[in-house]
Amino acid sequence: MGEAEVAVLAQMASNGGVITRAEAITMGMSATTLTRRVTSGHLVSVGRGIYVLPGVIRDELTLLGAATAALNAVVSHESAARLHKLGGLDPRRISVTVPVRRSNRFLGVLVHQSTDLAEDEVLEIENLPVTDVPRTINDLAAVLPEKLLAQVLDQAVRRGLTTYPVVALRLESKARKGKPGVAKLRRVLATRLGRNFVTDSVMETRALKVIEDAGLPLPSTQFRPPWLRKVNGRVDLAYVDEEVIVECDSLMFHGTPEAFQLDRYRDNLAWTAGWIPLRFTWDDITKRPYYVVDTIRTALMKRSKAQ
């Protein structure tokens, strides 16, 4: 056995029995020798440019290591859930995710394709790139029945791996029409979050309908006032000429201590700039629309008299 082959075997021993074609050739093993070793059974080809020692792929971790290396993939779905110590999933479903492209097959592994997997959704576990818990839950929504999805989500929250609002935020940031699992996960989250599971954009739409039905003039949307330039901010609704702001506060985005503090800061900036900031909740808009209308009308009238 030549020096290059000894080096390759040593590398494979330290890497869970796996090596890539590029690594082997860099270490001095020729392509001809690689082919001969596969033919003789000393190496097993498990994917394009990926080789393992005979019998080495006996567990999920090794198979995932080979698949992620061969496809430049990320461990996802059921496999990611297991690496996050979430149980109750089919052990036969070994899964990774790759960008949409032609090379998406690997023996023994389910290869999913994605166009929206971001770097900050991936972390490292057992020396493997793995989707984080919120992304994993969102991925599982596309492949699990609703009852099992709910069980996995509840398990992750009980163990402190994520929270319902965080999963909801990730869902809304990735949701698009026709994407598998979106409606299913929304139903699961709505059951757990109730009125908290309302985005600011949904609230703005409802508020505009309340304002329109009352016969009030319609405000501008997503206005960027000059006094919020320091925080690159914008307000939900604004009567620019009257200098009146209408903010729609959902618990999803405004229920944390940090958000509470930021809202106070923004209100103070508005007051010092001479504007009137008004804030309404989901319950205000849906259960007390008369209160919303009367408050806005009063503010507009005060400004009209002042002018």
C-alpha cells in the first residue's frame, strides 16, 4: 500500500470513514487507484465523488455526513429534529436540503430543495450543518400530519428550544402563496397563540377598513417621518398634514420588553416633534371599533382647530 493510500485511510478514519474524491486526489491518490479500490471493494462509492469504508454507513450521522459533503447540503426536516433531540419522528426519513439545482440525489437520503434557506437559519451540531429549530419546524410543516406537527412544536417549546412567537415570525417571513405546510402551521399556531397570532400588516388592513367604514379620510401607510430617521423607522398609518400617527400593535411584534421600550421611545420622539401618536390593539380594532374611530376623529379635529 502506497504512502498516499495510507494517508487517505488515516484521513477517513478521522472523518467517520468518509472522504471526497477531491480530498483523496489532493492527498496523492490517483483517479485510477480510486476506481480500482472501488472495484475491489476496499472503498464504497455512496454518491458523486464521495467514498466510504465498507460497512461504515450503519447510522444516520455517517450517512448525513456523506450526503452533506456530496451535495453541499444542510441537514433538515426529520433529521434536523432528531439532532435537536426532538422525538417521535420516523427514523427511516433521513433528510437534507439543497438549493434548487439538478444534483439532488443521494442513496438512502431524502433530498429537499429550497430557494429561501438563509445562512442565519443554519447552525452546527455533531460537525454537521443543521437547520435551526424554528426553520426545522417550518420545514416539518410541509411533510408531517397536523397532529404530529403540533406535538413536535409543543415538545420544542417545552424544552426551551424555541417559542411559539418565534416560529410564527419565521413562518410569516417565509410564507408565500402555495408553499406547502403554511396553512397547516398557521392553524397550529393560531390554536396556541390565539389573538397573539396577528401580524401588524393584518391589523393595518383591518384598521383601514374601520376608518373607511366610518367615513374618515384614509391615512398614508408605512410613512417614514423625519424624526424616525435615527432608527430607520416608519409608522403604520399617518395623517401627514394633521401630524397624527395611528400605530397598530400586535402582541407578536410588540409583546416583548424590548419592543415595549422601543415603542415608548418612538412615542416620545413623535411628541417632541409635535405629532400625536395613537396606539390601538387587536381587541380595540375588532371589538371596539367605535373607540378607534372616536379617538382618531377627536385627534383630527383638534389639529384642524389648531390650524
